[in-house]
Amino acid sequence: MRDTAVGGVTVAMAVAAHGIAGGGLPSGSTLVLLAGFAAVVVGVSAAIPALRSGRPALVAVLAAGQVGAHLTLGVGGHHSGASASAVPSPGMIVAHVLAIGVCAAAIAAAERIGPRTEAALRAVVAALFAAIPVAEQARTWRPVVDVHPIVSALCRAATPRRGPPVLV
């Protein structure tokens, strides 16, 4: 769950930071590239055990994600004019660094709140199931009509043609 949050939040905040810094919002094929990049971030953070826990690993993944998302926006032809240069503007760098901080804070808060939310949800579900009345006796199933297979009905109606040999 954490890895999916890291991938999704990284790309969402990169797009927001990019838009705030004057890069505009992506559209079309750039969104497809960003979705693919988010899948790569999820896969990498899930595949490497050292990246699954700890704040330093989280910040490292988010920083790499911001750089990768910025490059993905560039590859998608999203940069234009002054922002098309290889070196991003200082405003763009500040926006991406702020995005790293916001992402780290959001994911850390979710990690803290998640277990408590799960415990509360389990308690609510348990209370709901405890309130549902249970039948005292198990009901037995009775068929409404006697059902006979068609084959047995045909066999009963058929006249047997077999018998002892006829004396000639």
C-alpha cells in the first residue's frame, strides 16, 4: 500500500509542482507517460526491501521520483520556451523540493494513522456483525416438487424389446 501511495503521490505532486512553477498541466500522451512512470516508481519501491521502510529511504525515493517525473514531463514535450532547457529554473527546483517535503509528510502521516484507522474499522465491522440476529434453528431444505430425471421417465415408458428367444 505504501509503494502505491509513493508512486501516485510522487507523480501527482510533481505535476502540481510543475504547474505551480510555470510548467503548465500535462495532457494527452504526457499523462500516459506519467502513469507509466508512476508504475515504475511503485515497482522499484516494492522490489527493493531497503526502500520499503524508514524516512531516509522514503525521501530518497520521493526525490528520485520528482527528478524522474520532471524528466518524463520533458520527454513528453511538456516543456516549452524558457523551461525547455536541460537545467530547470530555480522556481521549478524549489517547487519540486517542496513537493518532496509534502509527499514525505503525507505518507508519514498515513503510516501513523493507518493502523489506528484499521483498528477502528475492525471494531465497527465487528459491532455491526454482532448486531445482526442469527436464526435459532438451521432451516432444512425441502424441494417444492419431486424432480425425476427425464431419462428415468423415458425408461419407464419404453416397452422392453428383449426377452427369451422365440422357438422356431
